[in-house]
Amino acid sequence: MRTFTVEERRARLAVRHHLTASTKQTDLASVARSFVGLHATDPATVFLSAAARMKRPTIDGIEVEIYDEHAAVRLLAMRRTMFIVPSDLIPMVHAAASQAVAANS
């Protein structure tokens, strides 16, 4: 069985999470899609998570994607936690995590 060193594991995670210069994304929707959605414990978390994974992040650019273009949207899902989800994944996330929350309210 193949084993990985701690350094190899960390390097693989950095690539998978778009934290290396060569894997950074150009837009919020792409970042969110690669994780299904970005978890947002508070409003600033979205901007920090996205900025760490984008090539040229700006607050205005992220806000445009969310509020003007609707490429990604804020969505309450599991345990009433805010997520940023690409618009095309809303039906899946809603069915998988949001409907159960609403039913138990």
C-alpha cells in the first residue's frame, strides 16, 4: 500500500484547495464549485476563503459575482450555516441540505 509523508499530504491538499500559485482560480463561482460550496461562518469568511484561492481577488469583484451576476449565491444549508454556492448547484444543495433544515424549523 502506498503511504504519504506529511509533506506530500500537505502539498496535495494545497493543490486540491487551490492554495498554490498554479492552482488559483479566476472567479468565485469556480472556487465554490470545486468544493460544492464555500462555508461561511460569518460574512467576512466568504471573502477570505475566496481571496486565498483566487488569482486577483477584490472585494468588489466577489460582490459583483454574488449580488449582480448571481454566478454564486449565499444559501442557508446544513445547520442553518451560510454557504456560497454556484448558481447551477443551488437545486442540488437545496435538496441535499436545505429542505431538511426547513422541515425541522
